[in-house]
Amino acid sequence: MDVTYTELKKGDAEDLMKLRLSVLNTDPYSFSVTEEEEKCTSKNNIESAIESYRLSTDRKMLGARNGSLVGVVGIERYENEIEKHKVRLWGPYVESSSRCKGIGDQLIEKALEFAFSVSGVEIVTLETISESKGAISLFKKHGFEETGVQNQALCYGGKYADLIYMQKNTST
């Protein structure tokens, strides 16, 4: 499998939209939005978001491609002065047919490389649902530790999901 890892660019908007929608069909908690909400997001809005990340020095959207976009992850520094020592890793996802092939591992590794290259960053945070055992295992492999739980944080179709909060410090 020939997978390339790059920063997303404006031209990736349609592929990103397709990936996110395909995910929400099978994994509705993945991006903390419903499929209906995601469908209301315009291609222009996605292009603008991607472009703003590309122009930033302290946030990035990374993608994994194997012909098509098969995985993504976002990284952004907290904006408030009191939290600028932290970045948030958000939206990590690899499509189901591309899992267990090292793609998620590489996306997290590249996200961490970027995160800790940002001046003054000491902590990377993330949240994931408790049912995502594979993702939790992957995050722990990369040195993340669980720091808390928010019970019934998400609700879709009458089913609740707990959020697990995790973080990795520069020293771990």
C-alpha cells in the first residue's frame, strides 16, 4: 500500500467532505456532528477552513492518501494566552477498510511531531468516545494518558456515548 501523508490543501475539500460523510454513516460519534449537520456544511466553508489552517503556524490538517483520502487528523493550538502551552488533536479518523495498516499510527506520529514543534507547546490533548477501544489503544501507544471522563457527553438516536479525555506531555 502506497500511502502519502500531507497537509490538506484547498483542493482536498471535496475528498474531506466525502470521507467525513462516509464515516458518519457508520460511526456517528466520530466528529461530534450528525450526518444531517455535516451535509449542511458547504464546500466553500471547508475550503476556507483548510486554507486558514494552511496559513497558520500553530494549526494543521493532515491527510493520508492511498489514491483517495483515507485518513485525517487536525491539530490546533489553544488560543487563550493562559492555554497556549497546549494543542488539541482533533478529528483523527481512518476509514474502516484502511485500518490496521499503520495509517492511524503515522497520522498520530506526524501530528505529534508538528504539535511539539510549535514554540512553547508542552501538552497535546484529545478526546475520544469510550467505545473506540482501538483508538484509545493507539493513543496510549503514543504516550497519551487518560485524564478524565464525561459521562453521556454525546447522544445520537437515543444512545449515549462517554467522552474520554487524554493528554500527552512533552516528557511522556
